[in-house]
Amino acid sequence: MSAPHQPRVLVVVPTYDEVQSLEPTVRGLLAAAPEVDVLVADDASPDGTGELADRLAAADSRISVLHRPIKDGLGRAYLAGFAWAAERGYDVVVEMDADGSHPASALPSLLDALAADARCGVAIGSRWVSGGRVVDWPLPRRLLSRGANSYARILLGAPVRDLTAGFRAYRASALAGLDLDSVDSRGYCFQIDMTLRILDAGWGAREVPITFRDRVHGTSKMTGGIVGEAMRRVTLWGLQRRRLRRRTR
């Protein structure tokens, strides 16, 4: 009997000015899941993050670096990582922040959730399911995240409690069936956009509880423009989906 196929896993870590947090994040990730590969997608960080990533890659064959010419948004960085993974035949593609907020210790649980259900297209590290929690966030930030997720879930009719979660594992075959060229979400609404596309394509989503921590180094990339983009797009998508449902009754 042949041995079962061991999925090839690529963790995409987008960076912009993460020179202080990148190395401990990558080291922790590879300690938690030594079998995975890591792709650092750096958007021409002026603080030297790209150069640090090159040094890490030179010392460890599991690490690669994708240098992007400009700061072009979280969504674009992940799409570039998805394409890089597809070209090299990876079976699973993971999204993970470089700032230490996503617990590397939870990665095996995400991969197990994906492996346990052949119809699961994405396993999501969720803050807002039973067992999940957020520490270090001030109350206004916590309320903003909870409120935004509730608004999106209700308006879109999506059975996911943490639609904006950025720590997630995609089945590569699910990504391959999507029209990723049409994705133009750049900020955190990229996560909502991708979740809807996975669900609309007939794949399932599973949420795995995680403990999310605020970044230790650097500054948050959350801006009013990113929040505004998410609100506008979610509202538009929700109205479009309601109109579609009325037509198909």
C-alpha cells in the first residue's frame, strides 16, 4: 500500500515595514509546522523588511521571497502569492500576518480542519466563535470588528462569524476554480470577498477558534479608507445578492 499523499503547504506572509516582527513570526511558524514552506511577499518596504527576508531565505530553503515593486494593498499581495503557489503545485495556501497577531501554534488545527472535509474550501482562524478570543485590543477596536462582521454576515447571508479573519488556509483546488483576475478588493474586505467566492462556488468553510493578539511592533495598517472600502463593498454586494434572490424565487 502506498503512503498517503502529504499535502504541500505554502504560507504566504505579506509584509510592509515589518522588519522587527518578521523573523520571530517566521521562526515561530516553522517551529509549529516544520513541513510547510513560507513565501514572504514584500511590497518594497522602506525599513529593510525585504532585505531581511532575503537573508532568512538564504539560510533556510523553506523560505522564499517575492519582491513586489510598490505598496499595492493586502489583497494584491495575497493574489500574487496564490499565483506563485499555483505555478509550483502547492495543495494548500495559507494566509498569515507578519506582525505576530496570528498564533502559529494554531496552523496545524487549520490544516487538520481542511483535511478532515473534502468539501471544505477554506479553514478560517476565527476570533468570534466559541473558544476564540481577542486579547490586547481596546474596546472600540473590538466593537468595530464584531460589528463589522455581524453587519457583513447578516447582509450577505454568509454562515461565517469571522468573515474578516486574515489567518486562513485555502484548498488550492478551490482557488483554481475561482476567477481571481476579477478580484479588486485591496484592504480587509478582500477576506470577505474571497469567502463569498468560495461559498458561491459550492465549497464549505470551517472556523477554528484562535487567540488573536494585537501586534507588538510596528503600526496597524487599518485606516479609515480601508474601513470605508469594506463598508461600501459589503453594502453593494448585499444589495446585489438580495436582488438576485428575488429574481430566482
